[in-house]
Amino acid sequence: MELDPGELDRFYPLLRHGGDAALDTFLEHLLRRGISESRVLLELLHPAAGRLGEDWDMDRCSFLEVAVGAGRLQRLVRSLTRRDHLRTAPPRAERPRVLLASSSQQQHTLGLLMVAEFFRKAHWRVDIGAPLRPERASDRVRDQHFHVVGLSIPLLESVAMVRREVQRIRHRSRNPEIGILVGGIAVATHPELVDDVGADAAAPDAHLAPDVAEAFI
């Protein structure tokens, strides 16, 4: 079952100006129509987050409105993925482990949470670092074994910071064959950043990240 073309246009005003109850009712209606949680994540919540960012860039909404909207989206992501968590591929005997983090310059964590949920659906063990936790990824990989680290590059101004962090991860990691993925807005528009920062590969979209990471297990 596919989303109707106008669903995003109907959903976005609710995200900006409606309440939690109205948003929950809207999503419940979609799910009852047979639209999957994954499709709602990818084709509704993800573009809504992009539209929210565009409105902020164009001064069509305040920082407070962006923060409220992002918080609502994060709550909906968690709600949808809780529903879908058990209806995925059968779990592995030993689950691989991924650490996801972003630069301190990233103010909103919706993209990071969305990537985390797709890894969990693929039955990875998921740890989330900065900005939700104070430790750097390079500190975490020194103390614990990870198969993959995923780093978000939200801004071109973050590139030098990410390059240094990639070098530290490779130097400190308990797993000498650790894979390093990068993603985020900057990577989507500048794919050459994968080589520039010294990463192994890019995850072009949240739902594809676990498939790319499989190469490092």
C-alpha cells in the first residue's frame, strides 16, 4: 500500500501547528489503511524533517518551532519503530554491533535516531554516541568492540572534525578491521567526502545503512 501524493501536505501543518493527539490520529489512519511503518518513516517523516529544515533556512519558522517539530518527529519515530520491531527478519545467533554518532554541531538527532531504528530492525546491537552522549566515538571503540561506526556529517564545516575523529577511531579501535560509514546532508551533496575524511563507505539513506554495513561483518 502506497501513500497518497498529498499525505505530506496534509501531515506537515499538523506537525507545525497541531498537537500530539492530531498527529497520532493521522498516523493511525495510515497504518489502518495498510501502509507499513517503514514506508511512513521513509516517505512521510523523513521528508517532513527536510521540509522543517528548509523552513528554518528560509526564516519561515523560529528556532523554537523547529525544536518542537523535531521533538514531535522523534516521538513518532520511536512509536512507529516500537510497533515494527518484532516484524522483521529473524535475529542472528550473534548480533553485530554498530556505534552511531554525529558532530557536536548537529542540533537535532532525528536522522541519527532513524538510522538507529533501521539497524535495530536488521537485528544489530546499536549504541548511540554524540550528541546524545558526551563520549567521543573514538573513546567508545577503545573500550568496547564494534563492527561498524557510523558518523553523520551535517555540515561542510564539520569535515575537518570528522576527519580527525576517523583517524582516532582507526588508531584506538579494539577491532582492527572496524568499518567506518559516513552519512548526512553534507555527504549526500558531496559524495567525495567519503574519501576526504578517510571513511570506508557512505550510507546514502537511513534504510540502506544496515545493508552497506553488512560488508564489514
